[in-house]
Amino acid sequence: MTSKPTAGPVEATRSPAATLKTLAGGAVTFEGGLWARRQAVNRAAALPHGLRMLETAGNLDNLRIAAGRATGRFRGRVFMDSDVYKWLEAAAFEMARVPSAELSKSCDTLIELVAAAQGDDGYLNSYYTVAEPGRRWTDLTHGHELYCLGHMIQAALAFRRGTGDGRLLAIATRFVDYVHSVFGPGRRLTTDGHAEIEMALVELYRETGERRHLDLASFLLDQRGCNRIGPNRHDSLAAFQDRVPVREATGVEGHAVRALYLTTGAADVYLETGDAALLQTLTRQWDDMVEGKLYLTGGVGARHLAESFGHPYELPSDLAYSETCGAIASLMWSWRMLLATGHARYADLIERTLYNAILAGVSLSGERYFYVNPLASNGEVEHLHRGGPLRKPWHLVACCPPNVMRLLASLGHYVATRDGSGLQVHQYAAGRLQTSGIRLTIETAYPWEGRVRITVDETSATPWTLALRVPGWCTGAGVRVNGSPAADTVAPGYLRLDRAWARGDVVELDLPLEAHCVEAHPWVESTRGCVAVERGPLVYCLEQVDHPGGRLADLEIDTGAPLTSAWDADRLGGVAVVRAQGREVDTSSWQHRLYRPIGAAPAAARRPVQLTAVPYYAWANREPGAMRVWIPRAEDRA
Amino acid sequence: MTSKPTAGPVEATRSPAATLKTLAGGAVTFEGGLWARRQAVNRAAALPHGLRMLETAGNLDNLRIAAGRATGRFRGRVFMDSDVYKWLEAAAFEMARVPSAELSKSCDTLIELVAAAQGDDGYLNSYYTVAEPGRRWTDLTHGHELYCLGHMIQAALAFRRGTGDGRLLAIATRFVDYVHSVFGPGRRLTTDGHAEIEMALVELYRETGERRHLDLASFLLDQRGCNRIGPNRHDSLAAFQDRVPVREATGVEGHAVRALYLTTGAADVYLETGDAALLQTLTRQWDDMVEGKLYLTGGVGARHLAESFGHPYELPSDLAYSETCGAIASLMWSWRMLLATGHARYADLIERTLYNAILAGVSLSGERYFYVNPLASNGEVEHLHRGGPLRKPWHLVACCPPNVMRLLASLGHYVATRDGSGLQVHQYAAGRLQTSGIRLTIETAYPWEGRVRITVDETSATPWTLALRVPGWCTGAGVRVNGSPAADTVAPGYLRLDRAWARGDVVELDLPLEAHCVEAHPWVESTRGCVAVERGPLVYCLEQVDHPGGRLADLEIDTGAPLTSAWDADRLGGVAVVRAQGREVDTSSWQHRLYRPIGAAPAAARRPVQLTAVPYYAWANREPGAMRVWIPRAEDRA
């Protein structure tokens, strides 16, 4: 076992430019709430399922062939190894959380297999070993070799930090040593088409203290925008974030996952170097994303084509791409921005993204996954792209499932931080928090109820500040310490409770969860005349299955009538549903016509309807059918 | 010169299942109106430009290399030859219209080059000859070999019919003879991934009377839906129209140009065979297209991804793909449906598609082309796909420019037909019509004015029926013969004037062109709360350049106020502009926010604005800027 304190996926306890510091790996545990349940499903169902899929899809066979233990042809896409590493990373986090003989055995087998597939010079990539021997580094644009290495490093660090197992790290380090001989000043002046290696190298630097890893990460960042990655076509340069140098970017563009893995890596470099130009650029890019390229769910990457960001306000609902991995990348980026700045808006976006865009990516069972997360569906099966209302057991490009697995397994990492003044709680979930002589018990039914009760079980004697995030969506929050109001006004941002804490102190934070309607900027075409329902951190949607007897596309909401909420233990594993007044519009006068002169037949309400909205994350867990987040407003046509 | 009467692109004078018969090639000529001008630009600017582009892009070099006259590598995509054939087809139609020594010389050179590139066995394809020798027919899915042959046949027939030049037809026939030895019952049971060969083979049958060409076309149709084309993945089968057999299709799906080239070929087979199941299927598919998958402009193929049809009502405005070739394919298909049935709705759609989706594909100069025809643009240059507000001189995939050229050069073909009762005029344009002892002069300023004056210059002595299409958009039409009203009511459809015509008779058709607003079916997400302006056959749009001082995205239209029209000789080569009352909405309260609770700040009108709409086809001919067809209704937010 390691003698160092364990750490989560990001170990920013000594990062010079980090305003907030990360906690140790096991500092936060979930107990009894939504996230505890999702972690349990992730462990009991998703991880075993994932391992079966890696076997079925050929990922493990590819490594066996590369290791000379099997024969056959390489199967799948060029980045198949990365799915193995992400699964291993998830398993490592799980074992760190709660030991598991079964997981341990599976990991032993996989790590041993990975070791056997490594070349004498340290190179390790089953695709180039099996399918294109002799052609390594010949297609940096699409080859994903450094991308796969990045995931290997992250998995290796999860083992090293979580279980003390350094075997995978030894393998990764050999590969990294080789990569240092290939890339860098005076060597190859290029980088991988798909960012990922940057954040991994910074993390390796954090673990080892070896500056060369940080320098290589910086070097690889700087290769972008020099027309060294994409083919010599303007459009592809944008797709690969190779159109302008990293510090000249004014927004997010191109392939969304690539774009945000890159900004995440750049933020990591900032945390270690304090390069102000990087933070300026990243802030500008983050603003660009949230001001025009973000779905209400936190999803990003509007376009199916090139899996990319669109123009500002280009946010179609039914055609949303909003890849699950894009949302995870957004969370990873915002986490580093939060560490860098301490600004609540980053934690706000993490919450929005986590509860909606990310959580929708996996079924309640843990064994079905969305790649694409639209905000509306007509319920029909999709023949031509990855969308539609059916989660799949796995995907030809299976980046998303193990990405969800590793995130859920390490979710405690993203809950709280510390700084010189004390402790910051960014996300609320029932569980325990333990760090540096402080132990807290957190009791809450969040996100279903807004009361959060924090009990101080252990504390240092010196006064310190407990900073509690009041979410941006929240109005009318209140707080009591030991039963007495502790602040006059509790506005969004961080509520700072500075006192000499004593064991047994109780903080009660009250975050009113009134269901309410939101609207989108008028320049968003897809949401014109529509509203969406939110309650607390959750975005809601209508599903056809809850509205029998009518067609979902004909329903409108009366935003003048009050919304009501009710806990429904039997629906979708237990959710708060939101009910609204609405009506069904009579579209029969259209009679198969698609266009007609205005005034030909005024729209008429056929009948009043009670609308039942469920959390967006839970959609498509019952019979397949239509779904919509944005609901037409009845009064616009009254 | 041929001794047969010349024919247009479709020679359906003897087709057994044709309700309406096509006229001879030169039967209709345009004089002095919009189409005469566009034909003149097509001839003077587009064709020479196209020839230069074929040289620059490598199409001609590819043939030279295939012919052993040059060395080098194949350039461009696999279907480069087809662009040469489409250009040749356009040139042939132009020479048939008005002889040209210059075009003749260019065509001589090109036909001689094509001849030299032909193999001893008749095979002719520069890609497989140069880039993949020995691999012909190994990738029917993507290889486009029969697709290119189809275009060669069509060009060959245009020469044979238009100028009497049979050289290209001899080349094509040799290739077709070889293809007969490769495909068919007992031989290869498959077909080309991209339909086109079917309509060409039927046309070859019409020209030669050789039944085997029709049989091969039928055979190739029947290969679809047998999982013989696309890779064994469900989504690709849909893209290639290989998911269900041709007669089991319930709608249009997959790649739009492929889909509609296929339905066009199927319609051709129907016209020759009278196979009722085919017509039933085609009618169902056509209905599916116009009831849910058709843009107001007549454009089809909503999705950038796979250039495909989307689900019903999936018609985004800014993200519309609406490829120019798709619109041309739609016109070709509807023309054959019109010949088959005589139903005015097919001619209605031809008109809508021609004046809007197709005409927008080419600049007023004739030298710039859109591949993608969105119904809205924020005016920004597009880095990631083919959209955006800038037409290009040519495209990497340059199917559209020569497709527009050949259509414009042969446009007279689509104006009128005849049957046992007489003559049908489907489209209105200033010019002359001459067929079977009948000569008419047509005077009109259509589409700018709705008065059409038809003078009988020559007629047979026996009575016959002049059928005039009253467009579906038209209300209040009237007609006079020699000054006297000739019908009580003139409803959309065909107005039939049955009489013993005499030289000097004058028919005056009055089609009121009132500008008016139309709305789309409520299930279309992108148009909610919006209207579009139409006037006669023209769809209008707003362009930023006509609305200085405000942002186009902030403009709304007051549909309660009257629309006015005015001829503007100086704008865009002379257009009727439509003016409307509107207002600019103040979106400043959003302050960079993308979402907010409703009621946070009510939308306020900043100032009244007079809106100036111009024909959609003419957009993007001035400074690049925002454009929109669908305009938010002011009263919805009042």
C-alpha cells in the first residue's frame, strides 16, 4: 500500500494556482441517497456488465492478440484500448471505496494482459500493434495513440492512489518515457487529434513531481493551432481545435469531447503553472459555452456532424447530439475552473450537468447507455444516427459507458474542497465528509428535498469557515446553526459560516425547491414559445407514457397555473414528479398538410390535460415513446 | 443530324402508362423573362466557369490519366467523372437550344477524351482505372460506377437528341453492353449504392427501343432491400435505401439524393411497364415527403448527417441540409409523377422547388453555388460543414453545380405536355410553345406579376383543350378568352378550355399574386411561433443587409398588418420586394444569459421596424449576413 494519502482523480492539494484544494480520495462517502444508490448500481451491475461488453466487443481480444496470446484480426475502432483503461479506472475507484475480491481478480487479469501487450520499447497500443504494425505515429489526427495513453495513465493513478497497486503505473510510465523520446522540442512537433493526454500528464506530474511530464503537457497544448494535426482543410482544423493556438481561442468549437478534454488539460496546466493567459482564455471559452452553446441539461456539442459545437444559440432539441462524454468532459473542466477560481458558477454547472446530461446517459439499471442525449424525441427508433429513445447495452464507439462508470465511482471527489479558511461544500448528498481533523455528517433527501442538515462530528479547535454553495437556481434560501438563523440573506454563491465549531454543532441549510418554468434566449430557434420545468437541480421532461390518450406533440403547458410536486416512490425508482395544467391542441385541421396560409383554421384546445413531468435523467426507462423537455406555452396561442 | 424528332431529357411520348406525353426538345423557348435571363447566364457564365472548374479540380486530368495521355494521381472523389458528364449534358441542351461553335469545340474535345479513356471491354471509369485498377465492382456501396455510367448515358442522349451527335452514345452503349454481362439474373445480384443508373437505362430504352435496358433497370431496382448494398449495419441500410424492397417502402428515407434518384428511376420504370404496385408505392412515398419531410422552399433532406431525410416534421431551419441536388431530384421525380397521373399537385411542387430550393443553389452571377440551402443563417462563416452564407465557386463534391447547369439548359422541357385532348401548360414563363401544329406565344411577367397572356399563333382546325394549371397557392384566379370571361370559378388544378381554337385567339389568365403569410404544422419545432412570407410561387426571406441598425434575430413580424409588394428593378437583378410591419424586440435584458425563469423580464418592443423581404432564391448575393425565412410573430409576445 502507498504511504501517501490517497487522492481522487485530481490531486490539486499543492497546485500553486489552485484557490481551492482537493480532498483526499475517500474524504466524501455517500450514504442512503440518490448517489449512494447510483454508486451501488454502478458497482453491482454496470461494472460487471462493462467487463462482459469489453470481452464481447473485442477490446480484450485485441490486447490478447497484441500480447501474442491469441490470433485473429483487430476488432472495433482504433481507440478500443481506452475503454479497457476507463473500465479499470472505474474499478480502481470502486475498490478504493469498498474492497472487492471479485473486482480485484478481474483487474489483476486485465493489468497482467496490458503488461503482456506492451512492447519492449514501452509502446502499447493494440490497434497499431495488431492492425497496422510499423505505422505507429503515422496518423496522429485519428490514431488516438496518446489519447489511449492518457486513459492508461489516469487508470494507473487511480490504482496507485486508490489501492496502492503500482503495476499499471509502471506500465504507463514505461510508455510515457518512450513518448518523451518521440515528442517534444527538437523531436516531433505535433500532438494527438483527440486531447486527453494533457490532463493525464499533469496528473502524472502531480503524482510523481517530475516536471518533464508537466512540460510535455504544455508542449502538446502548444502544438494546437499550428496546422499540425488536422488535414489541410479549414473545417477539419476547427474540428480538431487546430484552427487557432490554444491561447487565442475565443470560444469552444469543433468536436465537443476533444474541445473540452483540451480545455480540461489546459486548466490543469494553469493550476500548476499559473499561466494567466491560459486562465483568461479558458474563462472566455467557458463563457462562450454557457452563454450560447449549452443545453439546459448541461449537455454540450449540439451537432451530430463531427460531434461538434455549433454556432452560438444553435441548440436544436430533437437533433441535439449532447454526447454523454461531452457532459463528463464539461464537468471535469468546470471542476478545475472551480479549483482555480473558487467561483460558484462552476459548481453550479457541475450540478446541472451531473443531474441531467450525465445521469441521463445511463439507465436506472446501469446496463444501458445513451451516446446521444436529445432534449426531445418523437419516440421513433432511429435508423440513421445514434439518437432515438433506446439506450443500448454498448456502442460501436463505446467511450461513454465506461466514462460514466469511472465518474460515478469517483463522484465523492467533486463534492467538497478546502482552502486556508476552511471547507467548501459544493454539492449536496447524504453521506459523510472527513478531512484534516474535520468530520461532518450530511443528512438530506436532496435533490428531492432542499433541506440539508450538517452535523459536526469532529472539528479542530481553531475557528474555520464552512462555505456552503447556494445554487444559482435558488431563491429564498435560509440557514440555521444550532437552530438559530445564521444569516440575514442567503443569496446564490457561497454562504460562509465562520465560527469556532464544536462537536455536535448542527447546520441546517434550506434550499427551497419550487418547481418553476424557465425560458431560453429568444435567439434559440428550437425553444421559441416554449418553457421547460425545473425543480432544484433537476430539469424535467414530459414522456408519452405518462400521457395516455393523446399525442405528446399536441400538449401545451399553461404557465399561469401553479406547478405542484409530489414524491412518487413507485415511479422510476422513486422520483418527485411535477404536475402542471395544460391542454391538448387539436391539430386535426391540418389534415396531412405541412404548410398553410395563416388564419386558415385557428388552433383550438381539444381538452384540458394534467401534465406529469419526470426528471429528464430518468427518461426512456419505461416503454419507448416520445419525450420533450421544452413544452409549448398554451397562452401563446390562446 | 438525327432523323427523329428531338426530345428533352425525358422522352415519354410513347410510354404506355404516361397520362401526359412529353413534348419535343425545343418545343418551349423562353423569351424575355426570368428564365430566359437565367438560361442566358447559365450559357454565358456558368458553363464556361464549369469547364474551368473541371480542369482545376482534376476531373479532366483524371480522364487524361485514364486515357494514358497524362501521368499523375487521381484527384478528388470517386465520382469525379459524373461532373464531366453532367456538364456535357448541359452543353448539349444548350447547343440544341442555340448552336455554339465554342461549346461544340469544347464538347468535341471532352467526348474524344472520354472515348480515349474507355477500356477495350467498354468499361469506363477514371477512378477505378487510375486509382484502383483491378478493383472494379468491388465496392458497389460507395464506388459510384453505375452512377457515373447513368450520367454518361443521360449526357449521351442529350447529344443524340439535341444535336444529333451520336459519339457519346456509342461510348455509353459499349459500356452498357459490358454492364449487361456483369449484372442481372444469373450474374451479379446487386446494384449501385447511389441510384441514377435506373432512370438512365429507362431513357436509353426509350431512345433505342431495346427492352433489355428496361429490364436491367427493373432488375437493379429490385436488388434494393435485399441487404446487398450497404454494409451489414441497420443504419446504413436506411441510408442506401436498402432497408426494405422498393415496393415495400412506406416513405422516403436515407440519403435524399439517392432516395429521390431511386424514386425517379422507379417512376420511369412505371411509365414504361404500368406496374401498379410501383405507382402505389411512389404515391405513398411522395405523400410522406410532402406531408412531413419537405421544406417550404421545396428543399428536401433535412439532415447534414448522411445527407438524409429526417423523421417526419424534423425540419430545422438553420441546420437544414436541403442539398441543391436533392431539390433537382425532387423535380425530376415529380415530373414523372405528373406524366403518370396528370395531377396538378406534382406540377405545384415542381414550381415551388424550382423557384426556391433549386434557384437558391446558384448565384445571380451563375458562378457561385450552394451545396446546402438552409432556411436561416446567422451570417457567420461555417468552419465545420458545408452550410453558411457563402456560395462557393465549386465544391470538393461538385455534384450540384453541373446539375443546376443541365437543369436550367433543359428547363423548357418541364413547362408543358400534351395528351389526347390537347395541351397542358404547367409552368408559366414568357416565351413560345410549338408542338403538333400548335403555336402559342406566352406573354407574362411571371413570377413578378400574375397575368399570363397566351396568343394562339397557329392551331389545328379540330377543337382541342388548352389546360392551364392554376397553382395551389392561388385564390381568386380568373380567365378570359378574347376578352370574355371563360369560366365561372377558377380553382387550383387544371383549368380546361375546350374549344375550336383559331389563330389570333387570346387567353388571359389572371393569377392574383397577393403576398401572404404561411405557417407550418405545429409539430415542426423550428417554426413554432413563426410565419413565412410567400408571393406567388416565391418564398421570401429577410436579409440582414436590408435591415441596418438592428439585428435580424431580434425582428418580429406583425401578421395583422397588411403586406405590400413593389417592383424594385435595382435590387438583386430586379425583384418584387414585400414589405411588412414589424418590430425589433429588446433582448438586452438577457445580458449574456441563455436560460432564465419565465417572467424575469418581459420582452419589450424596442422600436417599430419596416421589414423588407426579398425572394429566398436571391439571398446571399450581397454582403454576407444573417437571413431567415421563418419570422417570429410579434403578436405571440405582445
